[in-house]
Amino acid sequence: MTTQEVKRKLTAILSADVKGYSRLMGEDELGTIYTLNAYKEIMRNLIQQHHGRVVDAPGDNLLAEFASVVDAVQCAVEIQKELKIRNADLPENRMMEFRIGINLGDVVEDGEQILGDGVNIAARMESLAEGGGICISGTAYDQIEGKLGLSYEHLGEQTVKNIAKPVMVYRILVDPGTLASTDIKDQRIQFCTTSDGVKIAYCTSGKGYLLVKAANWLSHMVSPITRHWNRDLSKDHLFVLYDGRGTGLSDWALKDFSFESWGHDLEVVVDSAGLDRFALLGMSAGLRNWAQFPKG
């Protein structure tokens, strides 16, 4: 392929492989091949249904491309849900879990193949995912933010093999068990941006009197540590909980980590949520935010 013949395009890349494939093959080669072929057929059908194309599928790997990141992510979620159902019928040591990575990037077309860093980054996202999980790059996340009814865990910038610059990574919370308790009423996770460009994650849940919890050093909205806050306080309140800068789902790459900036984060969350008068709950570092917040 000469320089003049090089064709490039921007595409959404899905890369998948099987967790523990060597062990599965070592224990039962024929059974593993049978399950692998059956699962790959499920994946091919779902990829086609979501307007994607399987580029290659050697061994336990599968590479696909989509014109839309939304389609790629929706497809990945459906794949993991369907394979989880199929795995439920297998003994635990024979379950076959795929790891999936998604990236939006520039690729080189070589016939039916796609090559380049865009593909490599998708493969690195896959390697960061857990079995049955999905990790996506920052470029992919930027395209789906606010468009899908999904929750995400911000894993920050990750240095990955053979990629010159660190890559921003997000984990899609596919399993309801990784989210806050399912009996939380009307939970909605959203993002707002401060004047110094920091993205702050916050969620609202429940109905009733307004109650805002000021962030502290252990903030993480989707952690089991804070699950009870949402569950219990949203029963009788419209409860607002947020992750302060440098914690949880909010931005971790910071220049300003002062108490003053944390106080400003609280103001931005309140404004973004459209709140006027409300009760403010603070503890630990959150007490400092409470003390400096302007009282109406």
C-alpha cells in the first residue's frame, strides 16, 4: 500500500476477547471451542442488529467497527447482558466471559481490515475491562455523555502499552449490582463543569424537601460506602449527592485542589441542579464546604 493509496476514516472500534481463555482450553478444549463459536455467533448477530461490521475474529478475539459510538456501546451492553444469561446455565469454572473495549479513533483502511492507534487503543480498553465488563476511552465517552441511560465509573488517565500518551478511561457499569441500590427512587447521574474546567459528577434522587450533601474526601456516588445515603435520604427528600473534584466520578487531573475550589464546586452543582433554598448536610471536609457556602 503506497502513501497515495492510504485511506483513513474516523470510526468507533469494539475489541473483545475471552477472560481466562488459555485455562478454559486447557481444561476442556472441545467444550471451549463449542461455547466460543456459539457466543461469537450471538455477538455477530447483535453487531449486525446495531449497524456494525465484524472486521476480524481470530481465536478468542473479535474486532468490529460502527459508524456511531452510541450503536457500539449499546451493542456492547446487549452482548454482555445476553452472555451473562447464557453463562448462568454453565458451571462456574466453564463460564466464558468476554472483556470489551471501545474507542473512537482514526484508522487506516487496508481492504476489509482497519489498522492504527485507533484499533490499538480499543484493544487496550479491552485489557482494562473485567470479565463481563466494558471499558471505553475518553473520546468514546465524549460522544455518548448524556445520551444513554447508563452509569459510568471514571478511571482517570491510564498509561497503556505502546500508546505514547495516557488515555482517559471510563468503565460502563453494566451489572445493576455495581450501581447504587436498586430501591433508590428516580436516581439520575449528571455532570456539570466549573469555571476552571473541572467536570463534577452529581446525582439527584427521590422527591420531597431539598437536601444537599456536601462532598468530602471519601465521596464516590456509586460506591457501596455511599449507597445508604441515596437509599435512605431519598425516601423523604429530593436528595443531591456529588463527588468533589479529585474523587469518585469527577475529574481527577487537577491544578487547584483547595478548600475554596471545593466550595465553588458545591455552588456549581447547586446552580446546575436548579436549586434555590435547601438544607445542606456536611461532615468531615464537607463541614468546611458547609461553613463557607453563602447562606440565603
